[in-house]
Amino acid sequence: MIHLGEIAYLLGAGVNQVVKDWDGLSPPLLNNFFNIALSKRKFRNDHYSSQMQHVYDYIEEYFKKTKDDLVESSFDLELCFTLLEQQIKRAERENRRTEFQKLVNIRFQLISFVAGVLSHFEHFPGAAHTMRNLGRVIFHEKPIVLTFNYDCLMESVLETTSGVNPNVPKSFRDPSFFEKRELPDELLVYSHCNWNRPLAYGFEFDEIQLQQAGISKFTRGSRFYSIPQNQLYSKPLLKLHGSLNWFVYLPFRSFPVLPGEPEPKLNDEKRSEILLKNDPWWGGRIPDHNGWFIEPKLITPVLYKDEYYNEKPFREIWELARKALSECDKLVVIGYSFSPSDFTTKQLFIEALVKNNLKELVVVNPNHDLVKVVKELCHFDGGVVWYSSLDEYLQTFSESVMIESKPVEISEADLPQDTTPHDLYLKCKTCGIEFPARIRTNPRSFATTTLIGNIHVCPNGHANSYDKPDYTLRKVEKS
């Protein structure tokens, strides 16, 4: 049962700016999305470019910007999504099927590109000292968390903070479970981390990928949530605009139909289902499941969002958010700027807090002018506590809450000069077997990286937490 607490956190895209990838880049914002994405070699290579060509053609036609222009100049992603959405509706209304299908495909390609770029950064929050400390604070304060971010960076931090679940069931190492029609209860309640995503979002999924290493295992939501131990967390993480790991089925087959067989049809019940699936979006491939293409369940950055808020699961999530804001005593707003065009979010705050005698309001944002905006939206009469950075806010908590280690500081003269590709390897703390960590870096980047509490699973199924000294570098041999 969900019990909304005394403290609520609102996290915007600004909170992710403390995360850096191997090239020192942070997750992109709406106004610099293509600048960041196209500075990464993998997102501008021929493979990605060919998949995105219709999007680039569309942007050049309506916004007069080439792919090269997008590398250097700003681009309004919200305006682009909004224009696409309005053109799709008009083409459908006027029954122009060819144009409708073309525009739908462009929107899908753009959504997939956004998902691919954001998911790239999900490998790095564990290396961000500030982000890990935020995870520690959230575990310490136990707030309800509201966020507009699509990415799963916060989920990764909370998993790491919660620690590895030592209660590994025997059936996890039993390969015969694949021969069984139904997974045992002990396997359905087990996740490698103590914080388990299917229980964290404030609603029940129709189909779930179990949060376990190794071969992916799926189960129906009705079966998963029927187990007494699998009750939704009382303090959820409410993702108000959706998430990169929430999916819906598309009415397009990912596998060809064999000759002589009828074309399968996706029924309405299946199309309405929400699937929890960990998909890394590698290589720009389109994700699929059970022979159907799937797409993330997101409220894209369009100007007119109202119609989406009544869809499953957003209606449920927004109602929980409204209740949390109306009942909380303390509200902490981190990295969210309340866009002038996002009236629905402002309406949520104005209405939810109209009768709430909020006792404490904290704003964490480098822009001090935002304090006045938040104060007015919250009907707050007291003094707002303002911090210009996340680090400054986190310093107010006791040392017992914080992680002791600090980010690596090393002079340029002491940095290794080797930038050739290396793979990281680990030695299992349980059985001693050496195995690849599936992280590729180089000695120069590795020297400045902080790695604490990263969870890896060896080939024998042992999950352990590893810090930087546990890793060894091994040069990638040329084939």
C-alpha cells in the first residue's frame, strides 16, 4: 500500500548534469540535445545517420538546419515534436494515409534516437560522487520522488545505494526453470539489488522483466503482484512523463510471417498493456518483444500534453503526485526550471498546494530567479532555502549519510598518456573466477574515474559490489 510521506522531492533534468561520461559530457537537455548527441562518434556514424536520415530531412525542410548545423547551433526539440504531433493529427483527420505513415515513422525514429542517447548515460551515474550521495540522502530521508526525466539514472543510483541482495534463491542457478511453465515464487520475489524496479513506480505493470542478471526472464504482472512480498513500495518514484524502460506494443511484427501462415494481429488488450523491460537501445536497433516491435511509453516534449495525462499509467501517476504535493510538509525542487510552456505542471502545483500549509521549501538551482517562481506556485509564505548547486545542498547532511570518498583529482602531468582501448576485468569475490566487467575505457580515462559500489555478476551467478581497486585493465587486442 502506498503511504505518501512528509517529504517530497521534485527532480528535473538539471539533476543529471553531475553525471559525466568517458568524454566528460553530461546528459543533454532540450536546448542542446543534438549538440551533445552529435558530438558522440557513435551517434553520428553512418549506421545511426542512415536510420535518422528521414528525421534530418524533416528538420532541414521545416527548420532549415542540416545535420552539420545541428552540431553547432541550438535547436528547439519541443517545437519539433509539437509540429510533428500536429501534422500527424491533421493527416489522420484528413485521411491522408501515406503522409500519416511517413510522419509517424519520423516521430518514432526521433523518439528512438532520444532514447538511445539518454540510455548511453545510464552506465555512468555510479561514477558520479554527487549522484551517489543524492541516492544516500533519498534513502535516508525516504521521500516520495517526482521526476520528469525519461532516463533511468536515478533508478541505477537507488539500486546501487540499496546494495546487493544476498538472498539468492536456489532456483536462480537451476537451468531447468526454462522447462517449467511457471517460475517459482522464490524466483519472482528475487532481484539482484534490494531496491526492485517493478515495485517502485506507483503502478502495476502488465508484464515484467525480472531484475536479475543472466538470461532475461519475464512474467505476467498479475502473477508477479499476487505474491505477498511483491507489494508496491509505500514511497514510489513517480515518473510523470514516462520512462525509457516502460514499453507498449506496436502493431508491427519484428519477425517475418512464414509462407502460408496468417498475418498475426495485435489485439486491443495487448496494445493497452505496459511492459517493464530493460533495453539498452544499443546500436540504434528497434526494441522488440514476443515478435512485436515496442516503443517507450513517454509523454514527448510537445506543447500540448493534456490528452496524454488521461492515458494509462499517467492518470494514476499524476493523481499520486497531486496527493503527495497536497500532503507533504517539506518540498525539495532540484534541477527543474518550470518551463513557461508547461502549464500542466504549474497547474499541478497551484492546485495541489492551494490548501497545503507547507512548512519548508527548498530550491536547488543555479538560477536564483527561480526561487520566486516556485514560491508563488506553491503559495508559500515562508522563507525559501536556496542552494545554487546539488553539492551545496548535500553538504547540509551529516557525514554518516555521505559517501566518504571524493572524486579523483590528478594533475595533467601525472595522467597516463595511453588512450588505446582497454577492457575492465574483475575477480569474483565469491568463487574467484576472473570475468569481464563489460566496460571498455582507456588508461587515461580510467585514472580520473571514481567507481564505487558497482554491481557485477560473474558467470557462475554470484552478484557482488565492486570498487575501483577491484578492476584490472586489459588491452584490447587487434583482430
